Amino acid sequence: MRVWERTQRTTCEHGQILIVTAASLIVLVGIAALVVDLGFSWMLHRQEQNAADPGAIAAARWLKDPLTGQPAWDQANANLDACFYAQQNGFFSGDTDCSAAILSKDLRVSAPPISGPYISRPGYVQVIITARHPAFFGRIFGNSQATIVSEAVAANTAGNSNSSSLVALQDVCSGGAAGNVNGGGTVRIFPTSPSIQGGYVHVNSPCGNSNDDICNNGSGTAALAISGTLKTPFAYVKGSCTVPGGPGFVCDPPNPSGCLDEGAPTLGDPLFGLPEPQLSSFPNGVCPSGTSSLPTDTKGCDLPPNGSAADVKCPKTAGINVCHLTPGVYYGGWQVGSKVNLELDPGMYILAGGGISLAGTSSSIEAVSSPSGIEARIMIFSTDGPGCPTIAAQCQGVVKFSASQAFQAKALNTATCGLVSPQACPWKGILLWQDGTVRSPGSAVQVGGQASTILSGTIYAPKSDVDIAGGSSTTGCGAGLSASCLSIQVISWTWKITGGALVEVPYDPAELYQLDQRGLVH
């Protein structure tokens, strides 16, 4: 009896081993097939990339006329150059000029790019190569081949500051209009010279569904909403444009064909990939109390400080505390007290957390200028400090840089950065940068002056809302205490310009950040 039981048990165990072994073999064969598929895909992708990279670089030379150096896209020659490198790497053999591949879209050469972070950006070319290989593992699921797509982007730009003055990058419909002219006044955007092409508006939001290229009098959600008047050479809007309360969209200069494109393509971030200033490259800032701002600080500078030091660093003049600040890194930012004039020496100001905030309900920035009373030549970079998130004060904060009276600031130019802050020269032309790569991006930016606003430079806040305030009785770029002249470019998640009077926005590339790129960028 015992012998029989032992024999039966052994036979059963042999049967179980056969079943497990068979199942394991199936799994192993599947894994092997999957590895083979992935290996073929990886090799094909590398082969495609080896063709797309030099193809994009070669095609980029046709972004400009080779004789004049002026922008002039030559699609035919760009196709031939991209085709040459594709065939050098084993693609489209027998297709003499890749015409069949171009027709089937297996080879695409596009300027500006049609996808990715550089979408719709002038001065860039994209090469996309599509190829296929037999699938082993995929056959089990009915897919006999795998399709691999690789792309590369190259640039050929010199001093390209982008042609738009106001860019709203928000590419979803959320929270109302992404571009907003509010307050009943007039915002006029215009190139400073007839030879300059630019001063455009671009809104990526898809809100609204109109495609009539007319800014209608209406209500409801829209991508661009104008409560007042917007004058511009041209506006590109992904969604729709509305003017609640009456007509307020004007082509300036007049254009019988119109100057609004609803259903426009999405614009990629013009400054995507721009290297950030490193805190270690700049000195520590000095607070009005006379103490240096340190990476261990759990709060920022008080403006003005408490105690007798205020008499030295923020003396009162006619009831106003005049605070003089020098460039450097300010850990925890600035907390502004009651009635403060900020006098800023030229250079780079890095707010390592905290931003610029008001200490209480009675606090205010009365004015912003240089110590000599004219425009301050500065750059403000607002980011996280090294202590974030452990030190809450060193996490990026709102930049509330709005003055009750005059606000006068311009970006660093070649002269000022070269003389006083050479390490800031790579970012000359940027007035304010609200870093979009911080731990919790999205802190708002508020800039402007109620009596007079004189600004120039690029305001870059790719993940933040930017609100620029004009006064209720400003006179555009006219001289005097009521001027409202914004020679700026705003590249932000959303933007709003408010004011009850005239706000002029002259488009002058010389005053903006100019991106100089050549060769492979993506």
C-alpha cells in the first residue's frame, strides 16, 4: 500500500512539472520576442536619430537667404539636404529625391516646427523620420509591424527676440480668458520702426469656438477678452476673441483683410530651455538692516527694517521710506512695509524664495527707480532658494511689484551689464523672470504704477499669471508724470493689462531679450 501511494505521488508530480515547464517556456518565448522587438525598435530609433540630427542642422541653413542673410525659407533645398542624410543612414533608398517619402510623410521637413516644445517658432526647422520593422511579439496581438518616429530640431537665429509682444502660453481652457485687456482703457501695440515686423499678440488658449476671425461683441468664455480697446498689428488666437460691451479690437495699422486669426496654431514657449542664472555666480544681497542675506535665512529682508538702522538704510523723506538696494541674491525675498520707495542699483537681483510681498494692509511700494530718479536698469530672477521646502520662506512667492505712484525699470543692456554686472550679460534684455521650473510653479506677477509706468524688457513667467497695471489717466509714451510706456514683451501662462486710459506698448527688439541659437537644439 505504501509502495502504491509513493508511485502515484511521483507520477502526479512529474505531470505538474511538465505543465509548469510548458507554461514557463511560453513566457520565456514571449519575453524573448519582446526583447527582440524592443531591440529592433531601439536600433531603428538610433538609426533614425543619426539621420534626423544632421538633416535638421543641414536644413536649418535654408532658414535664411544664403546671399542676404535675411529670413527666407527654401523648402525644396531643405528637403534635399534632409533626404541626403536619411539615405546616408539607410532610409528611403531607391527614392531618388525622397519625393515618395515626403508624400507619404515618412520624411517631414517643417519650418517652423509642427510639434514639440518649439512648435510654431520662427527660426527653427524640424525633421521627422518615420520607419517600420517587423514585430515578433506584436504578431500575437495582431500587429505585424512596429512604427518608430524620431525627430530633431535645429535653429538658425541671430538676435531673435520673437515677434510677439504679448504671449499667453496656457493651452487649456481654464479660469477665463488667457489674454485680457481690462479696465476700459486703450492698449496700443506698435513697432518702433516701419522696418520692424512684430508687436503681435498670441494666445494659445482654445476657449471659445468662433472661427470667423472677427472679435465679436459677446459674452461667454473666450481665449482673448477685451474690455476696452486693443490696437495691434496682428493677433493669433487658438480659441475666440470677444469684446464684451462693444467693439474694441482695432487693426493698427489698418488692414482691409483684418488682423485677427482665430483657430491659430499653438505657439511654443519662445524661451524654452533658456539656462537659468546660478545663485553661486552672484554675491549675497545686503538687507537694509545692514546684514547679508544668507542661504540659511528663514525670512527675507524687511523694507524698511525695524530699529535705528532704518535711519541709515531707509531714511524718511516727506513721510516716505527710501530704501536703497544693491544687486545680489536675497534669500526669502523682500517684505515691503509702509510707504516705501525702492531705489535699485543696476544689476541682477535674485529672489531665492519669498518674492516681493507687502507686510500688511497699509504697506505699499510708492515708487521704483534708480537712485538718480530715472529708470532702474535691473533684472529680477524669482526662484526657489536652497532651503525650499524645509524653509518655507525660500520657496518661490508672488512678485507684487506694483507701485502706488511711478514705476520705472528697464532690463539690463550691453552697457550696464558690461560695466556693473558682467556675469548677468547672458540674460540682458530680461526685466523679470518668474522661474517656471521651481517645486511649485505658478506664483503670480503683478507689475505697474498707477501714476506712471516706464518699462522695457522681457517679462518671462511661463507658468504664472502676469498682471500689468496702467493708470486711470495715463498718456501712453508721452513725457511727464502720466506716461505709461511699456516697451516690453510678456511671455507668460496668462496675461492681463489693466488701466482706464492709454497704455502704449512699443515693440523694439533692441530692448528685449534676444535669443541667438544655431545648430541642434532638440
